[in-house]
Amino acid sequence: MTEHQKIASVELGRVIAIIAVIAIHSQLMTGYPLLNNEPWLGNIINQLSRFAVPFFFITSGYFLQPKLEKTPLETGWRYCKPLIFMWVIWSFIYLIAPFNLHTLSQDGWLAERSGYWSYLAQAPLNSFLEGGMVHLWFLPSLIMAVGIIAVLVHLKRAAWLLPLSVSLYLYGVLAGSYQPLTDLQPLFFTRNGPFFSLLMVSAGFLIRQHRLRLSSLQATMIMLIGFIGHFSEAFALTQFDIDFRIHDFLFSTSLWAVGLFLLLLANPSWGNHPWIYAIANMTLGIYLLHLLLIIYMSNLAAVLKTQSLARDGLVFFGALISSVILTFVISRSPSINKLFFK
């Protein structure tokens, strides 16, 4: 949810990023083909897509920066208020919407939902920070990051932003993906809260504030260092029985995302097509909708007894296409649009 003068290449990045998010949640090729009993192609697709969420955070910080510097508290509240509204509305939708349609038909709505509610109750703080469904963690994390930046700017302590965000990020990695090695015991998943989001939103904020521009080669080098570093970390951690697919962010992920963003800034004409702008404008709606549609496509795949490639194609492309269509339809109805994508 960003109001900004559009940069074609960044809009292209948003489109690619939302496709990557759907690929992660569709669990593409995570059951096959197996190599040493591991679905390595699916694992790699999963981690290849991990630039997406930090990219969204960076774009938010970048386009908010001018207004945040001018009127930090007012801008922060104006930006976060609709995000809070959407988090509440969509949490409610995911809490009441049945996921397992077979159980629903056999045992009824309450029986189907009670199992999910019990699962959420096992970790109440984590569940609260996520909301009604796991992917909604993005909204409160973004709200916290924007709120912290707004307060620091208001207090004339913007110099604290980078050391604070880096410290939180480092802790988030050590208590997250590296937790089996560090034995740190966070109160909740460090993907949630400001540990991940603050550094990425701050990166966008600082890039805009300092008018940072790099050449395509320089940006590509940063992106490749981050990309290679991310995968090197992920592979290294498998030696300690840490699942390759679990990593939302590692030490190098920030460089990967920042390098990609700077590369797109260096090439602003990339993606200068009407359909890119149209889909990019719908990314928030697609993000909110897509996981419910993935769930229903998975139900359909089970009914049709599709397997392997056919199942993945149905779930991924079905969720992607239906998310775009439904978001477009909702956006055409002003009253419904304000309710769901305010």
C-alpha cells in the first residue's frame, strides 16, 4: 500500500515479487523430484523467492521517506491506520473461512474451524503478531517498522535508525534460522515484529534520503554478493540439520534485496508496460487474497486427485490467476474495495 510517483522498474519488481510470494506459499515442487530424499528443485525455488518480502519492505520505506521526514507522526499514522484495518478484517476472514472442505462437508463448520483455532492458541503471542493467517505477519511488521522510523524522526534521533535496525536484524537471524546453533529463546518468531522489517524499511528510507544511486554493475555486484551469501548460508546450515526451506531471512538476504532494488532504480524504464502498472497496483490485494485461494486450489487438487506437476500447476497458476481476477473485480467496486483493500 504505497502512494507514489511510479517507477516502471520498481513496479516490475513488485509484480515479480508477488509471483515469488505465491510460489513460496504454493510449495512448488516440494514433493518431487527427490535427490538424496530431498526435493532440491522445490527447495531452491523456495529460497530463490526470498527476495520478495524484503523488496516490498524496501519499496515502502523508499516511497514514504519524503512525507515521513516532513510530518513523521502524521504520515506514520495515516499510512498505518488502513494497514491496521486490513489486518483486522483479513484476520477475521481467515479465522472464519473453512480451509478443509472435506471436513466441512463431513463434520460441519465449527468442527473444521476449532482445530485451527486450537493450533493458533498454542502460541498466542506469535499468533497475535501474525493475525488470522500466517502470511498476515507482513502487515503488523510493516506497521511497527514505519512507527519506529516515524518516532525516531519526530524525536530528531534519525541517526539511531541504522544501528538499531541492524542490531534487531542480527538478533533476528541469530534467534531465527541460527537458533538451533545459538540456543537463543525469542518470545516469538523473529520474522514477526520489527526484527526483519525495520532494517528493510529503513534501507528504502535511507536510499531515498541520501539519493543513493549506483550503476547497474555496482548494484548487480551487491545483489550477487547477497544472493550467493544467502544460498551459502542456507546450504551450510543443512550440515546442522536445519531445513533448507525454512529461511525467511539470513545475514546476506538484506544485501540481496537492496542490490536488486538499486539495480531497478538504475534502470527505471524496465517494465514500462500498461499491464505491469495494472498488476503492480493490485499487489496488496493479491497478497491478502492469495493464500486462501491456494488453500481452495489445494482442496480442488485433492478432489481431482492430481499429483506432482499437475497438482503444482493447478495450485500455483490457479491461485495466481484467480487472485488477479478477484482483486481486479473487487477494485472495480468502490464500497467493497474500501472494505477489503482500504
